[in-house]
Amino acid sequence: MPNTPRELARKEKIVAAAIALYTEDRAGFTMTKLARKTRIKKVEIYRLFNSRDAILKFSYPLCVHRYRAMIAEIDDFASWSF
């Protein structure tokens, strides 16, 4: 996972936009369109992710990270059982 909250926020923004673009037009999903949609320079996106696939693949670890953050906020989560 990212080292800083700012980097994580940037990655979350990039991943959310990438998923939206990919869902809208799979064949037309480009880094140029992603940079335009996020207003983040392509070079910065490539600094965080080395490919389009890496961006899309990051969505799962991001979900796990969000889940862990949510359960950390729940009092006595460890004592819950299903």
C-alpha cells in the first residue's frame, strides 16, 4: 500500500476514474483520457502505476485497505461473530 495518505488519495482517485473509463469504453481506455479525467499529469500517473493493468489490478487491494479502515472504526469488532 502507499506510504502516505496523500499518495493513497491520489491512487484512489486514479483507480475510481480508471474503472469508470474502462466500464464506459474498454477499448478506448487510455492514459491520456485518464489524465484528463483526473487532472493528474500522465507522468505522475505512471510514477504511481506502471501500466493501465496495474491501475485496474490495484482496485482489489484498495478495497481490502478500505475494509480494514472501516472495521478499525467499529468498537469491539473482534468480538462480533456471525
